[in-house]
Amino acid sequence: MYSSRGNMNPFNEDGSWRTDTHVYDDVKFPWFVPRTSLEAMQSFEVRPDDVWICTYSKSGTAWIIEVVWQILSASGDIKGDEPLDKGPYPDFHVFGPVPNHEMLTKAPSPRIIATHLLPKFLPPQLLEKQPKVLYVARNPKDVAVSNYHHCNTLPKIKSFDSFQELLNDFMSGEIIFGEWPAHVLYWWKKKDEDNVLFLKYEDMKKFVYVAYVDI
């Protein structure tokens, strides 16, 4: 839903947050991942010095973004003040006239880019340019529980009346951003590629220092 000025409008007419979803290529997405942004991923320009943080929702994304930003900032690769959004999602468009994928084209290198997208929606250049990719996998039981609390806390996402309702969507792949197995399996098969680091959330919590050294 866009306003007359072309801005993304996150609110309903009564002033409440939107929670609507849409389906694109058989996968459900929240309103702030519009079709236009998903289509733009096919031509999104990836840079060799990008750092892509690919995760299924509620698998430690914010944690890894913070770690990577601190490393790049301490090394001097990233300069300037600490930004509000350290790892923008290129498919998101929440406020204003400019979607994230357009803002990222003007961002200085190296860029930290986060995404929950299934592999089929990722930019083709991700395979061609081979930037650094950090993938974090988490126990699906904990992912489901965390998603339940996340959806019932964040006003811009549809809430669930019960955990069972969320679990039904999670098990069937009807949850926003799609099915968990396809997401994890794709990156597990790429874990031995030179530009991919496959991390496990549980190992990171248990062996924090080792995980930071690996990153």
C-alpha cells in the first residue's frame, strides 16, 4: 500500500499497523517485503567485498550483524558513526519512498547485508561475485518458539492466537518467508565453499570465542 506520494504507508486508515501479507512465487511475505523489492533482487548488484548474513527468521541475525559490524569497525574497514541499521535487508521497504535495495546501491563498501530470503529469491550475482556469506542455523524448535513470540510482539506482523496455530504454519511452510528445511539445506550443501561460513546458533552460544574467531 503506497500513499499518493509514492511512499510506503505502514499504517491502516484507523492508524493501526498493517499486518497484511501477500504471496509471491508460492511463498508468503509480509507487507514490508513488497513484490517490487522481490523482483528487484534479480538485478541487484552484489559487490565482492559485501558481507551477506543469511538466516532463517529468528536464528540469531541481529547478533551476527552486531559481531560483523564491530569487527569491520575495529579493523577500520567501516568508518564513520555507528548507524541505526547496521545490516539492512535489501528486500524490505517499511517507510518512505526509497526501498532498501535502492539505498544499498549508494552505500559505501564494505556493506553488511542481511536477508531471510529463500535461495530462489536471492540475487543471482550472489553466486557469481562470491562475497562473504555467513549462514546461521538454529534448532527449528527454538526457531518456532521465537517466531511465535516475535510475531505476537512486533505490531507490523500478523499475530497468532496460539502456538499451535504458528506451529501449523511453520510445519507446512505457510509461515512468512517460507519453509525452514529448504532454507537450511541449501546453505548446508554450500558449507564447504570458500566464501561460505556455516554457523550453528547453539555452538555459538556454547563456544562464543571460537565462533568470533571463525567469523
